[in-house]
Amino acid sequence: MLNRTIVLNTLIRHETLTITDIAKEENLGVVPNKDTLQLLLNELTESDHIHILEGAVPCTYTITEKGIKEGARLKEEAAG
């Protein structure tokens, strides 16, 4: 199931990806529902965990320092 942790860790690994590349199964590890992915990307952008690069076509996302810290926290939390 696609979630914030998967999206953050994908962007942590790659730093910057287009929306098309984020949506690839080989990057996420799952086949994403496009609506769910867009919702997660919107939430992560609004919370300043990721940024949209201005002027980039197609839409391109990059991880922020806040997103890297949150990804590490979620990964640690999941490890128990």
C-alpha cells in the first residue's frame, strides 16, 4: 500500500524525480493508484517535506531537509 514513507524514501534515494518517474513501480516498489499518489504528493508539498521545482516540465519534485528527517524518523519508527 502506498504511503508517505514510501514516497519520502523514494525521493530520499533519488533526490529529484519527475511525476512520471515517481509513479514507476521500480521506484516506489508498488504500482501506485494515481489519485492516491497525487494526494500524498500534495500533502508532502504542503507540509514542506518536498518541493515542486518551478518551471520544470513535467512537474518535478525534490526532497527537502525536513523531508529527509521525516523519512528517517518514519523508517526508524517502522523498525520498532
